[in-house]
Amino acid sequence: MTDALNALKIAEGYITLWNERNDARRRDLLASNWTGDARYVDPLAASEGPAAIDAMIAGVQQRFPDFEFALLGTPDSHGQFVRFQWGLGPRGGDNPIKGTDFVVTEGGRIRSVTGFLDQVPS
């Protein structure tokens, strides 16, 4: 069961992971906050397992070196499901890219993420 406080913790941990530039620290965050068989899918990528998810995140960071993720609004949850919105943009600036992610948890850890892109610059 995911309550509002745990939903916020999961969403904030997720954003922290995507912003972590230190490879070893990012892998530690994945190991402690995601299940060993975790999956991630969005319109641009699909990854299975911590190593593939780590590589995907590193690729996004390389593509957008001056951007960072921010949690937008308050996460919503029920049962093992968490939903939240995020923004991606220049540090301290506007978020030209926005999305919504749906997370399935297991034992307080992320088991799967299904992401949607809500706003992408043309």
C-alpha cells in the first residue's frame, strides 16, 4: 500500500535518480530503490533491469547536459500505483519538456515505470 508520504518519497527519489550525474551513486540509487527486475518504457525508450535503465538515464544526461528534472505538483497514489508529473529543462529555468509517469511499486521499491511525454518542443 502506498500512502501520500510514500508516494512523494518514491517520486522524489525517482527525480533524484534522473539528476544524479555520478555513475556509481546512480547505480546505488537504482539498487536500493528499484527491484532487480525493474522495467521502464516511454515513447522513446524501453529498458529492462538496472544496468539497462542506468545506461538509458546516462544517455539522456549526455543528450541534455545542462538540463535537470523537477517534480511538478503533488504525486497521486493508490495501492501499489504512483502517478506524478515532471519537467525537464535548463537548471533554474523553464521546463520545455514535461511528462507524466505511472509507477508500479513492490515492497516500497519501483518495479515498473510507464512514461508519457505531455509536452515536447517542436
